Amino acid sequence: MLPALYAATAYGYVAAAGPEALAVVYPDIGQPYRKVFTEIIDGIEEQARTRVKGYPVASNADFSELQATLKKNGGKVVIALGRQGLQAAAAFDPSVSVVVGGVSSVPDADKLRGISLTPDPALLFSHLKSLVPTVKRVIVVYSPQYSQSMLKTARDAARAQGLELVPLEAADLATAVRRYESALAGADGRTDALWLPQDPVTVEETTVLPLVLKESWNRNVPIFSSSILHVKKGALFALFPNNFELGKELATIALGMLNGDSGRAGVAPLRAVRTAFNTRTASHIGINVASGQQRTFDFVYPEP
């Protein structure tokens, strides 16, 4: 058995973080959202084989004071979680190395290192093809503000699965509604599927989501997303973050940086995912999923 100062990573065994060399900055928020960051930190500590120093960041935090505290405590690599963590990290000087995580979209993602909360489109499309082998097209309504950066990755992933990606741009809520109405009116449930991205403009929960779920149900068009709540409400399936495993992957990057691995800049899409599936929707749109395949999902709805 390896001593505690070593940790297993995807790159082999590297020296683990010292007591203060690896730090985590995360939003100072209440439950249930705090639980997400607690689970990520648990994964970080599991992979690093040590407790890490955590710094909860309030919305009005003094980032210069935080950086001074980090330096005083010997922090060399910071894992910045959530929007507040990302804002804090942006204010640090270059002497502090940063790994970002726990956010769906990252400005200047090509200049940073980390993992987003947006599931890898390749995983989403692979699951879609396994459940609906006849599907040929994937329709996605997106806003440039939140989803533009994921489109190239999604196009490449769709092509690899033999799918045509049909992106429909909508800069505001009213346009998104018109795009969905038009797309669903012409959709064929045997060959078309609708992807709901992590986009607060085009997947607005109170107006857009009920409309889309109702129309897709009436037209037998499968919907998939990155929210377990959408599956509870009628989407066919979703991939969403496995927070503990995400923490382990973030720690792997951070441990590499502590050991001099500068690596390639870029925020990778999420591959540490959990799965949810709606049997009622599957039955309604004529998809027969064997019980053995159902058991591969982490959550199945409606619950027995």
C-alpha cells in the first residue's frame, strides 16, 4: 500500500498535496446548493489523500485579502469552484495556479484549466443512440450568450455518432418559444430528438419547459437534458454531475500542476456523470428498454 503522501491519478502516482499546498475556494451559500460543493470537496480529498484547506467565499468578499491568506498559508494551487470561486480566482496574481470547476460556462475557458458542469455532448449523444437507435437529427435551441462555445464540440460529437445537429439560435425568451414551436411542429418522433442544453435563456423553467414537455409528449419526440428534474417532469433521460467523481478529476489536474505539469490550457466538458431515465416517457414514445438496461441508470422515474 502506498504511503499517504502519494496519490493515484490518471497519469500514474504523483506526490500528493501537502497540508496547505492545495486549497479550495467555493461559494459561501446555504443548502441544498452547498451540498454540491461539499461532495466535490470530498472527492478532491479522496484523490489527494489528505484534507484540503477550504475557503468559503461570500458575494462581497475581499479577493486581495483572500489571496494574501492563501499565500500566507502556503497555497500553491487553488481549485476554484462555482461562480464566486471563479471570480476570486480571476483576481489572483499569476503566482497562484488555478483549476476551475463547478460552473456550467467559463469565460476565457481556453486560457484556464479545469472541468465544467456541462456534460460532454459525446456522452449525451451516445446515450441517445443507445436508447433511440432510429434517431437521425438532434434539435437544440440555444442562446449565443450561454451556449455558443459548446456548439463546435457538439457538432463534432454528433457527426461521430452519425447524427445531424440542428442548432437554432434564440437570444431571448420570446424567440426561444417561437423556435421550439416551429421545430416541434415539423419534428418526426421516429428520427428527431430535442436536446435541452444548460441555458437559462432557452431552457427557462416556468414558461419554456412546460411548453416543450407538453408539445414533445403530444408529438412523441424524445427529449434529453442535463437535469434530473427534467426527467422527473417527463424528459426521456438526463446526464448530470457526479460531484464526488468530479472532485477526484479536479484533484488529478491540481496534483499534476503541483508536480510541475503545466498541461494544455482548456476547460474540459464533464465526463463524471450520473444518469436518470423516465420509463413512462419511454413507453409513451414506443421505446422498449429491457430491465437489464434500466438497471444501468442511477435513477429511474416514476419511482416504484
